[in-house]
Amino acid sequence: MPKRMKTKYPGVFFREADRIGGNGIEKVYYIVFKKDGKVIEEKVGRQFADDMTPARAAGIRADRIEGKRESRKEIREQEAERKLAEAGKWTVARLWDKYCETFPANKILKYEKRKFDVHLRESIGGKEPHELLPLDVDRIRLGLEKRGKRTTAARILELLRRTINFGTKKGLIAPIDFKIEIPRLNNQTTEDLTADQLNRLLGAMNADKDQTAANVMRIALYSGMRRSEILKLQWADIDFQRGFITIRNPKGGRDQSIPMNDAVRSVFENIQQRDGQYVFPGKKPREPLTDCRKSLIRIKKAAGLPEHFRPVHGLRHVYASMLASSGQVDMYTLQRLLTHKSPLMTQRYAHLRDESLKKASNLVGDIIGGIEQKKGEVEPVAKKA
């Protein structure tokens, strides 16, 4: 044990020790005092590491004697208790982290984690849901809307609502006493292509070097399937004999089957089946393809399509628009083909079907007009003399 060295301050001494974070020696200060008849000796800090001086040590000693300050040990114990208590709290951030752990296969979480960290973790992540006020939520919404990010505000608040609902359903927290209002968006974009654009796209798909990406686009166009559903397709999901495709874990919920038309069948039949189970395998045969974005964008540009057109999901809209505008497909059938969970999602195409029905209805006038025209052209029968 190093020798005790006195200072000019009563009850304050130091010992010399190796300097932390540097070469040489530094002083380690201690205080001695009586409390409840018991002599207490405490370390109060190091010369360089804690910027401790004899005068500061004497001030700490006075505060300890008067009960104005806890010891370093007591402070460490209180901090440990605080951390233990924090660990037992289901804060917004902790609930979100638990949500992400529960659904590791959800690819979208990669992007949503970034949104959560930027917009929620620092602002309200440390609060428990019951501590939230409507004002906290309004601040987030208004802050984004003032910057012209109404869509982002809707996405972030939906993320918060989903996180709290998850905690409630799992029994981790009690429901909050107010409703998180999501800004309403008018973003039901229905993408479509003209006959000329579609013809150019088909040509660009045929000419591109990446026929895997081209086939993904063809299936989207001919079947209306979502990108994620196409990439997850397994050969076992395709029933060539019955002519049906099974969609596993669709966005709408339960597994569903859709009919396989001749165009889609032709695409599948022209794909070389490999040893793997996936129709579109990734780098490893036992894993699905996860991304072919560069090729999709290249094909879109080669076809001269609008910048905003989404090369896979946009073709799902084209598929739905073609069926709706044909006038031969009712909205319920279209809903089933698109595997929409709610008919409200399918209603965005209703106006196309209505226009087709109007055109069909107008045919009656054309037909009658034609009959009247022919009637006027018939020569009257001559009377017998």
C-alpha cells in the first residue's frame, strides 16, 4: 500500500499511483471524517483523471459531513439501480427493438429502422408509451409537415402506432389513452402505360441481357403479382397441371391461389429450372433473389418510360388497369386476382370499368342509329297499276 501523504487541509490526504492514460505518477486523493461515531475513509478522485485538487477534496469532505453529497460508492449503486430500473421499462425505443427482433424476416424493416432512429429514437424513444402526450405526437407531425414532408409524417406516425399496438398485443404495456391520428394522404397512384409505351417496354425486355429481371417484369405484367411475391416464388408453388399459382404469405395475409394464364405459363416454361427450389434463385441456390434493381431501371430507361414509373409495381397497376378497362371483369374478380384484402384497394380501378361500360352502353345508340339509317335507305315498294 503506497504511503499516505498529508495536505494542508484537515482530513484530506493522497497517495501516489501510476498515472491513468499517460506516463508518470499522479496523486489519488482521499478524505477522512466521522459519521455517527464511525470513522469513514473515502477515495474522492485522481489528480489528472478526475482533475482533483486538495481544495476540491476538502469541499467534498465538508459536503459529506453535512450530508449534502453521496459517496462515490453510493453514486455507483444508485446508477446501477437506475439502469436496472430502466432495463425493466418498456420504452418506445425498446418496444420497437423488440418488434424488429420478433420479425427478422421482414425486409422492409431495414428501411424502417433508419426512419425510427432519425425521427423517433432521440425525441420520444426514451419515454414509456403511457408518458406520451398528444402534444408529443403533434410536434413530430408538425415538424415534418412544415418541411413539406407530409408523407414522411404519415409513415413515421404509422410506425409509432404499430410499435405501441405491438406492445399492447404482447401484454408488455397498457393501451395509451389517446388515438394517434395519421395524416390522410391522397397517394393512391394508379400507374398505366399507353399502347406505344407498352410495346417499347416489351421490346426492351426482349433485348436486355438480364432475362431474369425481364422475366420478373413479365410475370408482374401478366399476373399482377407483387415484386416480393414473385421473388419468393418456388417451383412447388406452380401447379402446371391445374393451372394455378400459390402465393405464400401475401401482403393481404393468408396464402392464396391465382389462376395461371397462358402468358404466365409461357414465361415459367421458358425459365431453366435449376437444382434450387426458387424460380428466381439468388447467389446461393437455396436462397431467393433479393434485388435486381439495376437491371429493372436499365430496362425501364431503354423503353423510355416516365421517371416516376415503378418497373415492377407499376406493371401490377398496368395489369389491373387493362382488366378493369376491358369491361369484362367485375371488381370482386379483380380484387381476388390482385389478392387485395379489402375491396377499397380495388376501387381505384373502378372508374376504368365504368368508362368501359359507358362505351358499351353507347353502342345501343350507334346500333339504333344504324338501323334508322338503313330504314331511310330502303326504297318504297311500287304500287301495282
